[in-house]
Amino acid sequence: MAKIFCVANQKGGVGKTTTSVNLSAGLAKLDQRVLLVDLDPQGNATMGAGINKAGLHASTYEVMLGESDVRTARQRSEAGRFDVLPSNRELAGAEVEMVELDRRESRLKDALAEVDGDYDFILVDCPPALSMLTLNGLCAAHGVIIPMQCEYYALEGLSDLVNTIKKVHANLNPELKIIGLLRVMFDPRMTLSQQVSAQLEQHFGDKVFKTIIPRNVRLAEAPSYGLPGVNFDPSSKGAQAYIAFGAEMVERIKHM
Ligand code: ADP
Ligand code: MG
């Protein structure tokens, strides 16, 4: 039975996609069977995994509308050694089209149920909004991974996300919990980063992952080569951090 995790934060540019792609690749290196679901119409996770979002025979969009299924739509990231349920801008239309459908917040959950036995981890890269797409991610998941930068505004907006998660937990998905806050793009030379990081630990305790992802240019360069950073430059600090995060997640699910 797969454990399903959303990588979510309604802010853009906070490292959701980088985390989704590289955690997938990191887990694959640890011999975990992984499906990465691209739930963002921008299709960045799809491209970052080395799959051409322009040439999809089927995508998350068709799967959520019931016009295809996960087995048909999924593709292999050869470089990353994980599967991808790919997306492109078509998915933006799903928001509106799903309004008329039954169980519209459970479309993704229902679709993923068929491949539950094929994977150890299913990671969902959410779009930067608390939208119907993100709601589908949260309804499908056992837990949420929240990437955040250690900067002054990082905590702003976190309460909206936490409240949304609480509501989904209360009304739609009693299994859902926050697995942890992941510090990303971390620059240890910045006093502010250190201070915000310490505040996070004080306030959220063991809900803050031990692993810290450093700012590392190799992670930012990798997508333009169609490779996860973990595979593009495995010895880089960024790649090593995501592999360590993979190990932390493998340990976490033993106690779930
Ligand atoms: P989101 O999916 O939340 O919008 P991304 O993962 O696309 O965020 O990251 C935003 C930008 O920051 C991208 O250009 C990405 O390459 C870069 N980035 C993300 N994480 C790191 C990191 N640890 N080090 C350096 N650059 C990073
Ligand atoms: Mg993204």
C-alpha cells in the first residue's frame, strides 16, 4: 500500500516542484517504488523528470475527468527511475469542468486507488493555490510536506494552508496530517535564515524535518537538462540533501 504525500504551499517559487522531483529521485535511489503526480498545469515537475509535456498521450487532466486511467497515462522518468503522471496547461481547464462531476474533490484519490499496490510512495506536486486541484491532492493524501524558505515572510500564509489542512482533515479526509515543514534554499551564512530556522524548530518542534535543503545552483540548473538534480549531479550538496531527505521519509513511514 502506497503512502501518499502532497508537496504543498500556496506560494509560488518556494521549492515545491524541486522538492517533488528530487525527493522522487532520492527515494528511487533508496530502491523505493515512486509515482510522482504532477498536479500543476505549469507541468514543471513533468519537464523536470525529463518528460515532454507537449507530447502527452494522456495526462492528469484526462485521469481526473475519468477519460483515462493512471496505468494508461503514467510514464517512466528513465533518468530518475520513477513513474510520472504528467501534466500540461490542459489541466487548468479541469478546475471548471470538474464542477459538474460527482465527488469532485475525490477524483484524484479514486484514480490513485487502482495503482496503490504498485508503489511505496506517491508524491503529489501541488499548484501554488488552495484550489480544487490542491483540494484533490489533500483529499488523496496521508500527509503534507510543506517546503519553505527561511525568510521573514515565510510564515505569512502558512496559517491559511494549515487552516485548509485542518478543514480537509475534519470534513473530507480524516487521515490527513502535516508530516513536516522542510527548510529549502537554505543559506547558512545568512543570520536571518538561522533565526527563522530556529523559530520554526521552537514553534513546530518535531514537525520540522531534520534534513535541511541548501541553496544549490546544481538543483536549479538540472531542469534545463531534463534531469532531476539528484541524477544531474549526484555528488552536489543539493542532491545529497534530497537523498538524505528520502531516507528521513523512509524512516517516517515506518511509524505511520
Ligand atoms: P515552486 O514549485 O514552489 O513554484 P520551484 O521548485 O519551481 O518552486 O522553485 C522555484 C525556483 O527556485 C526554481 O527556479 C528552482 O530551480 C529554484 N530552486 C528551488 N530549490 C532550490 C535550491 N535548493 N537551490 C537553488 N535553487 C532552487
Ligand atoms: Mg511548481
